[in-house]
Amino acid sequence: MSLNIEQKVKTDLDVSYLPAYLWNQAFRKKASEEKSLDFAMALVQDNGTSFTINEKILEHSGENIELNNKFVERFLKAMLWMVGGNKVYIAGPQALFDAIKGTYSMSGERKFDNELIGKKVYGSDLEFIHCALEDVPKNSANAQSLGGYTDGCRVGFDLGGSDRKCSATIDGKVVHTEEVEWDPYFQNDPAWHVEGIKDSIRRAAEKLPRVDAIGGSAAGVYVDNQVKIASLFRGVDEEDFDSKVKNIFIELKSEWDVPIVVVNDGDVTALNGAQSCGVTPCMGLAMGTSEAVGYVDKDAKITGWLNELAFAPVDYRDNAPVDEWSGDHGCGVQFFSQQAVARLAPAAGLDFEESMPFPEQLKEVQKLMKANDPRARKIYETIGAYLGYTIPHYGEFYEMDNLLILGRVTSGEGGEIILEKAREVLDFEFPELSKQVNFHIPNETDKRHGQAVTAASLAPLN
């Protein structure tokens, strides 16, 4: 059963794209016009942090069952990867509760999400609780301060899917930045990863009279410097991950005998944006090998959320592009990364060799953009339209006053085109939101090395 959805700005290279926010709004409109039911759902972390939605859903019968299931399942998927948590409270029809619980069970379609968020981050399967409306937990935040320490001689590193960046600072002054290409995703030897990380730290340390603190930024989920989930190590088998990867940074702390703090690269992105642009609240969105997102609130504090938006769905069509890691459709990684560039290239008329790595395809598109090739422009415009339609969807979770974009995909004129198209979408579709949201682009140096420099400020000296 379909909904009546009108999309005013077309994505010429991806005509069947179905923005999550437009689908959700069409569902809500239908629920407001027909017989409906009260519904609530909360996702709760062990520390009490919770995110709660209160909605109207359709009467749970006939063709409405499929619509209700899709609305709740997709929203929960976004909550899991944006907010994080291991307890799911649902107040709604028993059949709807059973369907969602089954989907996220270890034998269900979303087994991946249960395994990574439930088991790897929180240590057990996701727990589903069916309850009355009045028993659904209310919203509760647990914001924390992050970074901002500049005293002493510091090393910072940023681990990406295509390169490792490192920096050295003395009392806040940057004395060294460097970028080294690497390809970690399918390397199965933990020692290969460890040596690469140590190499970046050594390179920065050589530029300093001593090392007082080390800070790191990397894609994934890190709790007390322990690696919980990280795409960088996806090629390492589970046994080696548990024995040789999970405590990499804890072992580095012992080796260097200085304070070390390693956190999600998205949070460092947002912190860098808030510091460099002087604005809060601020979401930092890095379009690189994957989609890395972080957020600082109006008080320049991190929320304690996962912010792993690469796994959060932004496209609700049934045949949306598939994330090769999770196996799910329509996730952000396929729309806000170099994977999006490679996916859109054939539709733009660019015939790259199938074996050409994504970073190389991106470089070719950037060369064409410098030459004002209209095919490259179409790729950036399409990504910009994706962004414009996704901002209000993210806005259901975050205050979107300030959005900082960076990463390899946004380098050069391409980044400007992305934001121009995103603004066009906001102006046409969401004019009130357009007045609220401010875009920020760091300079080219900050785009490439800002995270490594900001990472150097994470650890307080003992």
C-alpha cells in the first residue's frame, strides 16, 4: 500500500529516491485523517539516557499493518544508530510489538543491528518491553564536555577508511600535520592495523620535544577507549577482534604512559566545527569513505549518543541501495560518502572501470568538476538534493541550527554545489526550516586535517 508523496525537487540521477522525511510526513497525514491509535516508543541506554517518540499510527488491520510496521521499524532503526540504547519500550498493538521484536531478533531481518548495538556495545541482546503509554520512559539526556585542552605537547590522529591523518601541537599551536594513505577495511591481520596507528603517532611525536597527551578520532563506537564497533576493523575475525583489537588504545596508553582519549570521529567533527565556526548547537557531517556524524549541543557538550548515521535509513523505497556491511536498504552511507559518488557516476554517464577503487573514482570526478564537466556537477547536485531532504529527517532528533560539512567528497567546488542544492531543497520544500539552518564549510586545511588537530585536544593532562 502506497502513500501520497509529492517531491518538489527531483534527483535526476536517482529518480526513484524516496526521502524518509516525506514518507513519514505522508504517513502522519494519513493517520491524522483516518481512525488512528496512540503510539509511543522509547530507546533507553543503561545510564538512563532515553529518546522517546509519541505518534499517532493507523488502526492496525488490513493494509495498514504494512504501513505501521514500516513506520515503526524504520524509525527504530534510526533511533538505534543515532541515539543508541539496548532497551526498547513500545506502547502499541501487540501484533505490531511482536513484529518489531521479531525483526530485530537474532533470527530476524535486523540481526546485524541487534548483534552490533546490543551485543557489542551493550553486552547483550536488545531487550523489548511491551507496556502501556504511561509506562514509556520520558526523554532524558546525559550531555558531557569533550576536548578543548591545548596545554602541553600533544599528538592527534584521525583514522579514516582511505587515509590516516596525524597532527602535533604545542600549547595549541599546530606544528605538524600529515596524511598517509591506507586501506584498512579488508585487512584481516590485527598487527597491520596496530602498526599503522603506531606509525601515525610516531610521525607526529617526532615533531615534538616530548609527548604529554594523545587524542584519537576514528569511525565507530568507543567506550572508555575500548573499541566496540569499528568499520576500520571489519576484516578482522571476531576472535582476533576480541583478543587483539578491542584494547588497542588501552595498550597504547600503557606503552606511551600519557593520557589517551579516543572517540568517535563524528563527535570530533562536530567539536571541530563548533570551535572553528564559533557556533552551537552544531552537527558535523563528514562525507568521506563513509558518513561520519557528530553533534554538540547548545552548551558545546556531546550528547552521549552513538551518532552512527551511516547506518540510519534516509531513503524509504523498497529497492534502495544496499549497505554492503549491514545488508540494509537506504542507509546514509550510500548517500553521503564516496560510495554515493561511485554509485551515481554511471547514471551521470561516467564509465569507470568496475575494479577502480572508490577513492580513485572520486578523484576522477573531482578532476572533471575542476574542468566544469556537467556530468560531475550532476553528481554533486544529486548528493545536495539528498542532503536537503535528509536535514528535516535528522531534525527530528537533533537541533539543526548549524550544519558543518567536510570530508573528501566536499573538497573543492563540489562542496559548494552540494550546499547550494541542499539550500534549494530547503527553500522549496521546507522554507521555515531553511530560515533556521545555517551551513558552514571549513577551509581546505581544516577539512583535511581539522579532526586530527581537534583530536589532539581531547585528553586532559594528569
